[in-house]
Amino acid sequence: MRFASLGSGSKGNATLIEAGDVRVLVDCGFAAKELEKRLAELAVDPATLTAILVTHEHGDHIRGVGPVARRYQVPVWMTAGTLKTDRCGQLSELNLINCHAGNFTIGGLEVTPFPVPHDAREPCQFSFVHGGRCFTLLTDLGQVTPHIMQEVARCDVLLLECNHDLDMLANGPYPPRLQARVSGTFGHLSNCQATELLLQIESSKLSHLVVAHLSQQNNSPERVRETILKSLPELGDRLTVAQQNGVSEWFEC
């Protein structure tokens, strides 16, 4: 199993996971043409996508889901709450996700959806297991719950939200109401919250830590690295920051 970030941030998010002959796209916050361009950088034909999984209905995660699914006849998976927002239009094949019904499989890839606290209708995130290895994707949440910790504790590779630096948010361009939303319990994880999560798991087990969904106004790669590595310096050579405007390398799980 391996994965790559096609871009991460408030202007668009998409993550590609490969396992054997399965190619799963988690979210598509880019227009179809832009997604095609980013996939081409990884030499991936969008017609080979096996499925699109949707975490929630915010535009930076769902913008291109409908167009891409229709153009390439890709099955889509989402929760009932996300479906009710009607952000994707008509889909040729739709599968509903129940976050409380355990895992399901797509080809040989085991997928475990789990609920997260975020200001959306029924948001979720995912863990993926293949060949005895676990990759967990965790962004767009305002706080870490015990159930989330159970999921993260079993992962070998983690893509983790580090949305904002608290000082930069407090002194940045956002008005107080938006600051409160971002830093609230249904908003986004700060660098400090992400670091606290990492301190509670066996981080030595992680072969890769990819931090993602950085705010361009209220965070920076330098602040993220400084905050995490101050407490966990041993992660230095395993820490990568996902970019908004660029496609990452492949990360082997």
C-alpha cells in the first residue's frame, strides 16, 4: 500500500491510496481538469480510479467529486448526512457509509470509517489496512475523541491535520468569529493539538508522518515543524508537510 497527497489546504484536498490493483481517491476538492493534471504528475490515469471516498461536504473536499465520478464512471462512497447536502449531483454509483457499522472492503483494501467532530452534516475520516499495515487519514476535526485515539493508535503511517498556529490565528487577518470557528471543538486541529495527539501514541511506530491542511494565513511549515519537533525530535526524518499547490511523493506504507 502507498499513498500520495494531490494537494492539501483550504483551496482543495485530495489523497490517493493504492493497494494492489485498487486506487482510491479520498476527497476531490479540485476541479476535474486540475485533478487530472495532478494525477498526471504521478502517472495515474483517472480512468483507473476504483472509488472516491468523501469525508464531508465542504467545497475544498467535494468540489470535483461529481464531475470526476461522472466523467470516469467512478463509484462514490459518502455518509447519508453528506449525501443530503446534495453537493455532487447525479452519480452513476453511490454507496452509503455507516461510521458505526465497522469496516468494509474495496477490492483487497480494508476501509474503516470513523466519525469526527467538525462543522459538517456527518463528517468522517478513514483508516486503510492492506498487507498487515495501517494508514490513517485524519483532518478536519476540532478535537480528538477517545474513539479517534483508538484508530490513530493502530496506524503505521499517519496523515494528520496541523491547520493553524494559535498565535498566528490570534494575530492574523481572521475576524474574531472566524477565529472562534477555526479553533473551536468543531473546527480544525492546531499544531499544539496535533502534537498532543502524537505524544499519546507510540510515535516510534510511524514510518511516515505527513502533516496536512495547513492554513495559508494562520500557519507555516516552519511553525509546524518547530512545534512538533520540540516535543518529538525523533520524528524529524519522518516528518513531511503536504503542500496546497503541489503533489507529494509516494509514501510507502
